Amino acid sequence: MSLKITEIERIVVNVPFTPRCEEWNAREVWQWRISEVIRVVTDAGLVGYGETLPHYTWGRVSEEAITRVKGRNPVDFLGDDSLGAGLQMALYDVVGKALDVPAYRLFNLPKVRDWCPISWWNIDMSPEANAAEAQEALSKGYTSYKIKARPWFDVFEQVEAISKVTPPHFRLDLDWNQMLINAGNAAPVLIALDKYERVAIYESPIMQRDVEGLRQVRQKITRPIALHFGDPPFPTVARDEACDGFVIGGGVSAILRQGALAAAFDKPFWLQLVGTGLTTALSLHLGAVLPFAQWPSVNCLNNYADDLLTTPLEIAGGYAHVPEGPGLGIEIDEAALTRYKMNPPYELPRPKLLLTVTWPGGRARHYATIQQCWADAANGNIPAQERGARMTVHKDDGSKTWADLYARAQQSPVWDCG
């Protein structure tokens, strides 16, 4: 096929979150509002689009990558993960349009599903906010919800709050990002959570490198454990049966390779590709041809007030329909790209927030950043998952009391035991 790339444009946009996501994302993932859209134009007048979240991506698009493909046939670069997320995605989009086939046809694998399981996602929130998100998820066609389980929130309260407002078939995936640390902490928590009907999967409950700890925990619980693919190395996981399935992400070639390895050992997985409607569309094309992409994908689409598409992706009954149009099968909302276009520097200032975690008995600990919370959790400096834990977020109220406590917390987390 004779085709030549004539133009590549970067369009950086600041896409608003929904109000509730804006409130909670401000602590940790406020930079996810920034999306770099890559527009690729060919000599045939075809246009392809891709997306990178520059502050959360498996690969940024370098100037070298743009120079390397410009003037060349995009077909020659399919599967080249070194191009970065947005540029690789745009090439699949434009080649699919040139051949008049959906992107999944370019992966050289048979299609196994027309609808892919998909999950709602949020950063850690209060139980009340989680419940409100779950209700919204149901109204938008979702039946699965991945939440962040954290030692500064009572995960049992979160699960119970969500359970009260959802039907029995609604499912929860709980992600600790290893914050339970070890099997001794994790086993009683997971055994207790096993009793909740809606709990479906536990992701990275303890250190992923702790293969023996993971095996011990798996022998005591009834729900599957998911680990990020590659940590520990896949041969170790397969040999020692450290988990039940995987979280898979990255470039197209990496995903197809990891998906094939998981399938060889009958291990299900979910695809984790984060972004607006563009990235979600690519995830659906990959899910269409990967037989063991059986767990609901995590794309975080629900966090955005605008999907950047003229027509939303179709989601119903917990599944998203695979687009059948050429390329990614979506139409970009050019007006939205203009509306949200961002000028450099492509970075948002860190919100100034005081984070207070309380536990029963009048114990409290104050933090100036969420990174301090992560460090305390990783170092075992706070209870691993104590019931009654709650984080509250305090914006600067202009008072001397707030300013003094924030200044102290910037130096080191502050204990307050009443």
C-alpha cells in the first residue's frame, strides 16, 4: 500500500473531570486532565488520531519518533512500541482508514468478541462518594467498578456503602497497590471481604515480589488475585502460581505478547489503558482479539466530563461495543480539541491540600501530600487496614491554624493523638 505521512501535529488539551472526580483526583492524579492528542495526516488526505496522557503513560511521543515516521509509510511502523502511546495509536487509526478496516483487523488475530467487559474506575474516595459513583456507573451501563483500597479509608465501609445502592450482580475489584504489605496483614482482611457478594477481584494486595506470601494468601481466600504482568517475572508467576490473572497494559506489541502468554496458561486479565474516548477505543479493539481479556478493562473514561468524541462509545450491561468503522472507528470532536487546547507549560499546579487521616480512639495524622501517605503505608508506619479509618481533605481556609499545620506537615507527617 502506497501511503506517506505528510504532517504530524501535537494538540495538548486540558480536559475537565466530572465534579466529584475533580474533588478527589485533586490529591493525586490532577495531571490526568492533560491529554496530548496526535494528529497524523497522509498524502491521501487521511487523518489518524492517537492519545497520550503525558503524566501517566507507558511511553511519551518523542520528537525523534515523529521525525522517524514523517515522510514514511505508516504501515512500516505498526507494532513499534518505541513510538509512544499517541503516535502508535494514530498510525493504527490512519492505516485502518486507508484499508477501510477496523483497527482490530490489523492485529493479525481472529476476533473473539463484539462487546468487551469494561469497568468504572475511581481514585480512593469516601464511602459516600464511592456509593454515588457506583449509582452513576449503573446509570451509564456499567456493572463493574474498580476502586482503590487504601489504609486511610475503611474498605469494609466502602464495600458496604456501594452494596447498599447496587444490585447483587454489580461487581467490585479492589486494588491495594501492595499496601497490605504482607500475608499476615492481608489474609484476615481478604478473608473478611470474601463474605461480601459484590467483591470480585483483589489486585496487588501485598508486595508483588512476595511470591510465597501471595501463594499463602491464595490458599485462604475465594476470590482471584490479579498482579501487574511482569512483576515478578512471568515464568516465576506461572511456575509458582502466585496469582490468578493479570493487569496488562503498554504498547500494542507488548499487550499482544503478554496476552498470548497469559492465554497459554489460561490466565484471564484486564486491559489497563487510561485516557479519554480515544484510548478506550484502542482498548476495545485489543480486547476484541485477545481471548483471555475476560476481566473488565480499566480505562478511566468515566473520570472525564468530555470523551473528545462526537458520538460516545456504546456501553450497556457491563460491556462496551467494539467500534466497527475504519481505524479506531470513532470521530474526534474537533470543537472540543479547540475548546480545551492548552498552552505550555503542559503541567497543572499541585493543589494545596491538607490531608488528615483519623482512626478510632482519637488518633489522627496530617499530611501535606498523598506521596507522604504512600510512604507511610509502604513503610508500615500506619495501620494496614484498620476499621474506622477515614481521610478528610482540607483546602486552605486562610487561617493561621491551617497554615501552621500545613507547614509542619510539609516537613514531616504530624501525629495528633488528642
